[in-house]
Amino acid sequence: MGQLCGRCMQLLRDFMAFVQRMSSDLVQGIKECLTLISKCFCLKQNSSKARQLYKPILQPHEKVTAQEFLQHIETGFEMSPRGKDPLEALRTLAFSENAGLQQSAALYYLHMSQHMNISLPVEHLEPFYALLRSADLEVQQMTSLSLVNFLLEGNIDKELVVQMGLLEPILDLLESEDATVQCNSCACIMTLAVSESNREAIGAAQGITPLLSLANSYDPRVQQNAVGAILNLTQSEKIQQVLCKEGALPVLALLLESPDSEVQYYSCAALSNVAANVQYHEAMLRPSSRFLLRTLISLLSSSVDKVSSQACVCLRNLATSVDIQAEMVAEDVLPKLCALLASGNEDVRRASIALLWILSEHPYNQDTLACAELLQSLGMLLLAHKTDPVIVGHTACIIKNLSLSKNRQRIVESPCVEGLLQTMLSTNTEEDSLHYVMSCLAELAKQGATLHMVQWMDEPLTKCLVRLAGQLEHTEPSFQAASIIQHMIGHEKMMLLLKRHVRDIQAYLKNFLTHREIRFQQLGISTFCRLREDPEFLLEFRESQMAKLLEQVRQQTEETQELLRAAICHEDS
């Protein structure tokens, strides 16, 4: 055999090095694969089944404890949870390798969870760890259910459950093949995830992935509780990042089309929480697909009130840009919202009017929204719910926004004006909504809607306007009410109504003339000038010596002007 040349020798060396590298990578890959398989829950179940091939030997003390415990069960579970002996018995049974004994302990806990009306002592949480780790399916089912009951009834401190180390076995049960165990463990997580510390603990313990997996479960109970747990987790901004990284957004978006209304509601509420954070909008509303937006708009027509209400909330949180709002309007959202305004459910009405308020803020949408159908709905809404501050406040803001468009005449001819005026009689002065109503009416009066406003005026409304103008605690409603009166002066009907309140009008005019804000002084003077054109008002003003007050205002104004001139001259020099 001839000797290899240098080139062939080098090729051979390269090949051997390649084989060595491949072998090393292959061995490492095999190790990683075996490590992952060893951690899987299926092996834990297999090992549990292997242990069940032999019958554990019943220890003498376990036998005695079991007999005593059986007596307690036969006498109707009279054991007190605060007793020392019962606790020792429960520990013995819970940590036994005998499935029957563990079942007895689990059954006792289940009974207590259904009948206790006091807090469970901390010491009684210790056996839960062994019972949740049990290889017996019935023990897992009963223990997880009893823990759910305790948590829901408030018999156990939720933070304490996590501190006692029970979170890990609960999360392990999420990977059970039994739907009942999955359902109960999801319910536990959902209940525990009501506090910020617990939510962070669940995220740190890698609890997000199994929950997202179970959110696609074919069992409706499991799916509901899994999505409910995800909903509670979305209340944490920190966990929102983990959820989005783990792919929760597409999962929740698809669940909006679930036939189960509870799943729809939970997923929609979870998306609403995430949508409250603008940084996730790009991921939720990718330009290539508007699936989420279209699905949420379709849910506005849901027959389940809480689903349609939550869809409004989610859309409102997403409507932060003009482009998204324009797309909502283009997707024919308006007729659906008009229908929701007439809903018999308070939450639906409030959520839909809040979304409309957001949409009305941008001028691009105002001409489209100022249609006869919506204005009719808004006017009827005000007349039907004039004592609801949320409805009144948002509706007034919408009408004011729409009055800035070229279609303001439609507003004047709609029931909106009557609705706004009637809310004045029912809205408390302390409410912020009154400020929005008065501001909207003042804007309409400024734009020339006084003729239509006067036709709805009567004695109660006039008295209300004058009273609001005269109250000093809330300056903005006072100023707006006086402004509305000033614009309506000159109409014969209004003058007849105002003459019944001459003294009250004089009182608020005096306050305005001596007010520290110039706008109040100017409004008081202009109102005085318009009213004095009427002989009866002129006579009343003379008798009340209003002229002296005006002279004082004039002198103060001249003094101010002189000081200003001196200051300006000094500055110029």
C-alpha cells in the first residue's frame, strides 16, 4: 500500500476533526433531550405507577391513627380543625405511602372546606404539600378541590399558601392528564393570582406556559379556569411582559371566537388589561392583520352583556391613535354602539358611551359621528338616564365635540338640547358631570342655538339656571350658567321668565362685578347692559343702586390702567 500524500493526509485529519465535533454535539443533544424527558410529568406518573405495583406496608402507628380517624369520620366529622390530635393524625395520614390513608386525609379536608366558617390554622396547610404530591388521582382531585374551596371562602390567606411552598405542587398538577385535577389547579392559580406578590411568584415559577396550554383545552371547565387565571395575571404589568413573550396575545385573540361566553369574557378582559399599556398596541394590531380589531367589533353585538361591555372597554383602550379610530369607524362600529346605548344594562351603556367619547375627540371622526341616528340616541339617553353622572358627563362631552363640526345644526334640531337642559334639574352641583353639561350648553348658546334652547325653557329650568349662576362654590358651572342666560336675553319668552327672578339675577351680577377674575366682571357688565334695555329691569337696577357698584368697578379699572401705563413707560425707558 502506497503512502498518502500531504493533501490526502490533511483531508483525513479534517474528516476526523469533523466526526469528533459531530459526536460531541450529538452527545450533548442526547443529554439535553434526556434531561427534558426526565423532568416531564408523564415520568412522574410512570414512577408513581411503578410504586403502586407493590402494596405499601401499613406501619403500626398508621394503623392506629387510621382506626381512630375512621371513628371520627363515622361520627360525622366532629373533629375540630384547631385540635392538636387531629393535626397529628392528618400529618400521619397525609405523609403515608398508603393511598387509602391519604384519601382519608383528603376527604377530611374536603369536608372541612365545605362546612368551615373560620380560618384554617397555618399548621393545617403542611399536610397539603404531601397530599398534592400524592400519586393517587382521587387524592389529587379531593385535595385540589378542598384548596379551591378554602381559597374562595377566604379561609386561607392567599399569600401564605405561596409562602408555605404549595405553589410548586399546584403548578405541577396543571400537567395532570385528569381534567378534574387540571380544572381545580387552574382554579387555585386563578384565586391566588389576585395579589401582586402571588402573580410575580407564579410568573417566576414558570406557571404561564402550562396555563396557556390549558387555555386551549377541550374541557370547558379547564379552559374557563385557565383563561380566568390568565386574566388575573394580566393585572400585573410585569407579568404582562412575560405573557406577551410567551405568546399569550394570539391565544387570547383566538379565544374571543369561543362558543363559551365565559371564555370570551375572560379573554376579552385580559386583552383589555394588556391594551391599557400602549407599548403592546403594535403587537396587538399588526398592520398585516386586523383580526383582533374586527373580532372585538363583532363582539359588540354579543347577546351577553358583559361580553359586549368588555369589548367596548378593550376597543376604548386600543383607540389611542387617529388611524385606529378611523379604522373602527370604517368597520361600521357606529350602528352597533347606537344599539348598545339603548341597552338595559348599566355597564353596557357606560362602556359604549365612553368609547364614543374617545372616538368623538378627533375632528376626523366628528362629521361621521354627527349623524341623525346617533344624535337621536344621545338625546334619548340623556332623557332616560339624567341622574347617571357617567352617562351625562360623557354624553355632554360628545355633543360638545360634535358641535365643533360643520354639522352642528343637526345637534340643535335633535333631542340633545332638550336632554342637556333636563339634566340640569337632576344633576347635583357637586358632580363633575354638571360642569360638562353647562360647558356644552354654553358652547351651543355661543354658536347661535339660543332660539331652540328658549323653546324648551320653562320656570323650573329658568330657576335652575339662575340658581347655578348665583352659587359661589363651583365657579365654572356658575360662569357657564350666567353665560347661557346672557345669550338668551332678548328673546321675549326668556325675558318674561327672567323677570320672576330679578333679585336673584341682581345678586349674582353684584358677585360677578366684584369678582377677582376679569372674565366674570366682563360677563356681569355685558349682562347688565343687555338687561337694562328692558324698562322693568332698568327700574329695578336703579332702585338697587347697581350704578354705584358699576362706578366703583370703573374707578378700579381706571386705576389699573394708570398703573399699567406707568409700568409700560418705565419698561420702555
